[in-house]
Amino acid sequence: MSLEQATSTVLARREHGDHVVVLTLNAPKGNVLDGAMIADLSAALDREVSATTRLIVIEGAGRHFSFGASVEEHRPDQVATLLAAFHGLFRKLGALAVPTCAVVRGQCLGGGLELACWCTWVVATPDAKLGQPEIKLAVFPPLGSLLLPWRAGGTVGLDLCVSGRTVTAEEAWRMGIVTAVTDDPDAWWAELVREHLSKTSASALRYTERAARITLLRQLEEELPRLEQMFIHDLMRTHDANEGIEAFIARRAPVYLDR
């Protein structure tokens, strides 16, 4: 294990002879994915991932994986910058093509679930709760609209995006979102590395990741920009989207006008 290196919001360490990079979202209690954390994640990927990396593990410090992307940065004067950075992070992960594992404890919501759903494996503790609650703020998840159907099928993706409901780790496992539910997710991915990934060519792993994700990667390039523009130029011009965001920030009930 290497010495842990820290930025302001992300911790990084290497394990298993540099075969594994562990990135810890380090802004408890909620590990909110704001512009600073997204930039730190991107920088950590640039700094830590090498030709020998066989697995990137993403976890949250404290009790929760992530409460999601910053609501404050969804205001009209900031949202374009936030979405560009957040979506750029996923394009970087796609270009790296290194297998990934999300270790989900506690709450995994919104942008946090989008980050987890990107990963090759999602390993959750029994107490984990997962959801895509953006609709409750009168907005929608651009990435979640692509990632959830890709990961678990269109019916599941539509259900979670439109209802905004939160599900247990067990239910998420039955849906196909979660790979395994275990009290010790670190032991789960460590065994995966020992028994499988460490015995495999890192180069071959990358080609396999690209091949298995070819449809999703095409959607990132072709469909995600359209959803991003719909969010910025259409949705964020509605009364209700702005009301939902401002009500959440003010911790009051929203007053929607259905427009």
C-alpha cells in the first residue's frame, strides 16, 4: 500500500502492488459532488492511474457514499459549468477504460448514484439506500437517464427517474443495479483483485471495458449533449425547476405552478 495522498476533497491510495487505485470522496457527511470535488476526482485519476492499474475503487468517507451533485450549483448561473465538469468526468472514465468498483455505504443519491452506476461493479452494505430523487426538485438526471437503463433496463431506469423513490441495497440488487450486498465490501473487491484481476492483462481489461460499453460510450458522445442542452436551455427556464432548487436550498416546501 502506498502512502495516502490527499487533495481538498479526495483521498487517493494505491493497493495490491499498484494494481488498485482507491479514491475516497472526502467531504462528509454527504460527500456532495460539487465543482471542487469533481475537479479533484479528475485530477486524482490523472495522477494515480497508470498502465498497470486494474481496478479503480470509489468510496465515500464517513457513513455515506454521496448525497449527490451540489444543488446550489444547479442554479441557472452555475448549472452549465457544473454539468460540463460532471459529464466530463464520465468521459474521462470512459477514455481510461479501467474497471471500476463503487463501494456504497449509507446514502447513494442523485449524482452519487450516477457515479456508482457507471462502475463495473457496485458493492453495497445492507444499510445502503440508493435513489435518483431529482424529480422531487422538478429536474431530471441527464446521466441517470442513460446510465440506469443501460445498467438495469429501461423499466427500472424509468421507475427510479420518474418516481424519485429510494430503494434498499437488496432491492437495488434485485433490479440489477447492485452487484453484491455484503457487510464487508472491501473484502469483496480485494478477493476480486486477488482471484481474477491481478492475473489478467491490464491492457486486455481496457479493451474489454471499451467493448462492453460501446453502446453507452456512443450515447455519452451523441445523446448526453442533447440531454445537457435540454436541461440548461429548456428545463432551467421553467418556473418549477428553479422553484424546486430554491426551495431545497431554503429548506421549505416548493410551490409548483406546473410550468
